[in-house]
Amino acid sequence: MEVELRHLRILCAVAEAGSISRAAAGIGSSQPALTASVQRIERVFGGKLFVRGIRGVVPTEFGECVLSRARTVLSAADTMHRDASRWLVDGAERPVALGGIGSSLVVELADRIGHPAVSVTTEFSPRRLLDLLAAGELDAAVVADYPGHELRPAPGVTLRPLGVQPVFVALAAGHPAAAAAEVDLAGLGGERWVLGPSDGAGWPECFEEACASAGFRPLVAHRSTELRALQRLIAAGRAISPCQVTFPATPEIAIRPLAGDPLWMRYLIAWRAGGVFGGEPGALIEAADAAYRVDTDSSPSHREWLRARQAFR
């Protein structure tokens, strides 16, 4: 058997999920089938890639080596496909390339920039998006940073703030804290949290700093960036999570502001000097401002937070 891209994606899925069963559910496979696949891949590489830990499976030192290279290969493959697709849209000029952190804001922006062909790339890391801009693979991107962890633009890239938002908390609708209009962060010290890995721009480090100021260190029971996995964990009461104001509430999930607004995040629009927006960024800025307002206003939780703050004033 030769290693293919699908094998590398399997390894990355298992590493991200931290569990064979969760990874299997995420990729539409069964646990026995995925276990057998991982074992076959390990035989090809000639060493153990994962070991069972207290909370699931974790990569071995050899596995970390393979995974780091797998991610590089997959990123290069995705870039190749993305670049090829830009030149093969009915033989027309390549579309405008937008990027964004995983939020609905970049989708709203894509609908507003007024170009007939737009491609959208989402990344977890704002740093990665700035690198893609600097490398000429994106024309513009929506990124975010945090107090004390402000982004610095890459060479040839301009940053402009769009707005600042508080960080909220997502918890099961039946959680006792969900009965309150807002939640005291210090009162969540004994909770199990689900967080994403470091995005290279200050998250979740700034959240951990806010928890330290509130007098506790968060117990991180799960790490995930996948929306459906987050929703399942929160709805089942297995963990709570800090979240953006636009995190989708459901009948099973309550979104609440944190008392005193101890943590904020800032959205910015970034563009490349040599890209389609470099000479005249005014239309991009106008579209980004409008997209930010529409996206934020779509959040019932944020509207309630604004009303409460305005009434207090």
C-alpha cells in the first residue's frame, strides 16, 4: 500500500479529534474500520503513530513527526487545487480570493464585494491567513486578534479594524448558569471546557489569561475547532465553551455574555498591496464594514447584550 492524501487526512482527523470514535463519526466511518485503517497506515510508515491516553488517543513522538509533515503536504495539496481552480472557471479571469477565520462574516463579505467570481478560504489561524496574503494566494481576508495580542501585518499587507466584540460563553440550555442573563466567569472555575488549539494569534491564551485573572485555571476536557463537534459536546452538557457573539444558539444551547465583559476580540479586514484591492481599497472597506454590521446584528444574543448595556447607561 502506498500512502495517499486520504490516509494523511485520516491521521490528521484522529489527531484533531483525540479519539478514534469521534474521528470516525466526523468522517462518516465506523470505529472498527477507522482503527483498521490507522493500523495499516502505521505498518506502511513502520512505527506506532498513536497511543491510548487517559482521554483518548494521542500521537507518539514519531506520530507528531509524521503529522507535522502530513499537514504540510495537505496544505500544499489544497493550495494546488485552489490555485488551479482559480484559472479554470469557465476559462474566465481568476476569481477574487477571500480568506477568513471560521465565521459567517467572510461569507457575508463575499456576497458584498461586487465581483462576479469569488473564492473563499477559511482557516483557523489569523497568522496563516496573513501569510497567505503575503504570499499572493489571497487578495483580502477577515482576521481577528485579542487584547494584548494585537496582530502585526505581514510585509505588503494592510490591516484595518472593523469592530470589537465581547466573548460570550456557550453552555447547555439546562445548565444552572443558563438561567441568568449573564454569567460570572469566576463562577465557572469548576467547569469542563472545550477549546481549540492555539491559533498563533493569542487564542486561547488570552482566554486562559482572563481565567487566571478570575482566579482559576480552566480544565480543558476537549479540544476541537469543528462546529458540529462543539455543538454536540455543549448540548450534551459534557463541556462549555467561550464563543463569538455569532455562535449559533439552538434549543439545546444557550449563549450568555460574561459579567463585566472580561474578554474581547477584534475583527479586522486585511488586504494585499499587490492584489485587486491594493490600489483602491475603499470598496473593500465599505463592503467589509457593511458585512460586519449585518453579521453582528444577526445575533440575538448580541442584540440583547447591546440593549442591556444601553439601558444601564
